[in-house]
Amino acid sequence: MLHPFKAVSLSFKKTPLAIRELIALDETACRRFLHILHHDLGLSDLLVLSTCNRTEVYYAADRDHSPAIIEALAQLKGITDTDITEYYPYFDLLNTYEEAVQHLFEVAMGLDAQVVGDLQISNQVKTAYQWSADADAAGPFLHRLLHTVFFTNKRVQQETSFRDGAASTAYAALELVEELTADVANPRVLVVGLGEIGADVCRHLGDSKVFQNVTICNRTRSKADALAQECGLKVLDFEQLVAGMKDADVVISSIARDEPFFTHDMVERLEVLSYKFFIDLSVPRSIASDVEQVPGVLVYNIDAIQSKASAALEQRLAAVPHVRAIIAESIAGLADWAKDMLVSPLIQRMKAGLEQLRQEELDRHQKKLSPEEAKRLDDITRNLMQKVLKQRVLQLKAVCRRNDAEQLIDVLSELFDLEKQPASA
């Protein structure tokens, strides 16, 4: 075993949204959970990753601690023992180094995301790593692993088309708004209705540095207030919708109803003086088809946006084999480093044992030599030992990378009786 690295994962792949929401952790909860896992359970190399699509714990331990981790999560979230037992089937347990490392790479690169190539997940992993470092819960292995992940992510961005284009409908809508308002200074965007895609668009608008004048309008004010607070956006009373439409350069509709909400007559009364863009994210459509007959009004529906997203998704999927090849190279390099770390204590013990023998021999002859001769002998024996060790260490590391390092370490430890040697000089 290269390292006792493991993971516990609950994700969108087999977990309903309602349960993911129940299990999800905000920053405060993540930091608290890290403290519990590190100090109460004694786990190391900890990473707690919680997003809208997954809640995962990566850790190092000689045995499977997943039951204790899930129980601690349930206690933190106020879930009863009976309820959490019902959720066990939703958790995936990755109890080998190979499984856990491969999974983290695929998550961080966006291969395991709902939208393949998701840009946000790599930043979420960086944030989780920072929390782990802050809690002093990241050991040498996790530091090396995450820096390898970040380097791999950089290669994926530079060497492939895996992150190109907007592969989600919500992000494609954001890109469309950027294209439409490229020549508009400080464009005013109004989002009406908070369907699932509309809410995601609001989050993208909130994260964007391009749009500083975004307003949400929803029939249920409390829902709009909650999302506006989350995304740093403004809220407009539903009764003031017409005034808001007059001011907006772009109106994004995500209203769920059987009949169109925005009609030709409603939009015509806005007296559009220049261009005004309407983007319909609803199915059935919430903007009547004849709205585009109003002078100065351009309408884009969900089909146009999803077509844009589908084309980007196809391009990303075509890049997946290249991404996996880059990941494989990174994991192989990490494995070599892990093998070196396995053999490192053995090398230190060998050095310490040889140094002890050298000192014993020097002590035997010390009284027979002048100070100059003693120093010369000390220099000669030290240089000889270093030359012998250097070549043997290189050979030992090479053999460990080719063969079973653990078995080799056991054999050498027994051969040289290293368990009886001190760990350092």
C-alpha cells in the first residue's frame, strides 16, 4: 500500500437533491467537521469537500473509518441515528489509495461533475484544501497530492479543449448575455422567476465580474431575497416588474406556467427606444412567440441556448481521453513520490546504522592517532560512506518503483536488523 488514503463520497450520481441538501456543509460546518475528524477521530491528510452536488471526506488511516465519519456528519447536521442509517446506501466508500486518489483527480478536473469540465469545482477543491491547511489537518501526502492536482488542472487548461465553451444551460445563458451586451456599458440585467436554471444563472451572474447591475424579481419575495443575499444581487418587488423591464437591457425569464407570461401587448407598452433582449429559459415558453415582432426586441429561447451548450459539451467529451492521459501521468508521478516516501525511513535507518558503526571504529583508533590523522581518517571514512550510500540509495529507490516496495522494505529491515538501529544519527 503506497499510502493509507481513503475517501467517503456522497454525490449527485445516486443521491437525490433533497438528501444532498440535508447533508451539505457550509464553510463554518466544514471547518467544524475538520476539527472533529482531526481531533476526535484522529484522522490525518483530511479534505472535506461540500458542494451542491457532493459531500466528500478524504482522509488517511490504516483502517476504514467511514462508519465513524458518517456518524459524526449526522451528529453535526442533527440527523438521528435511524435516519442516517437509511442514507448509508447513498455513500460510496473508497478504501484503497488507488480508488481515492483517482476519484479526487476526476472530481477536481470536472470529469465527475454534472456538467463535464465544470470550472467551479477546481476552485472549490482549492478552498477545501485551504480550510484543511488552516486546521493543520493536511499532512505531507495531502500537500503533495493537492499540488499535483493543481498542476494537472493547469495542464488540462493549457493542453486540451476540455474547459472550452459553456457546457451547462445556465452558463451558456450567461455567455449569451455577455455576447449581447458586449457594447453596452454597465448592462442592466433583470431575472424574472427563479426556476432551477434561472437560479443557476443568478449564481453565475453573481460570480461574474462583468455584470454589476443585476436585479431579481420573483412573485414570492422571500425566495428572491434568499438568492439575492447568496449572490449579492438586488431585488425588485413583483408589483414593480414593468418599471424594471423598462430599465433593463436584458430580461431573463424563468417563470414556470402553462401560458406565456410576457405577451406582445405587455412588451409593446414598454416603448423600446433601442434594443432590448429577452431570454426565455422556461419550458413551456414564458415569452410569447410574437413578442419579437415588437420593434427593437430580440428573443432567444431555451433551444438556442441548449444548442450552444450541447456543442460545447461535445467538444469537451472529445477531449476526455487526453484529460485522462494527463491524469494518468500525474498519478504515476505521485506514486513514484509515495514509494520514495515509503523507503525514506529505511534509508535514514541505514544511514544511521552505518554512521554508528563508523563512529565506533573511529573511537577504537582515536587514541593511536594524532589530531591531524584522526581528522583525515574521519574525512576519508565519511566520504567513503557517502559514496557507497548514494549509489545504493538510488538503486533502492529504483527497485522500489519497479517492485513491491513494502515487501522489499520488510526484507531489508530484517536483513540489516534495522529495527534495532536508531532512526537518526
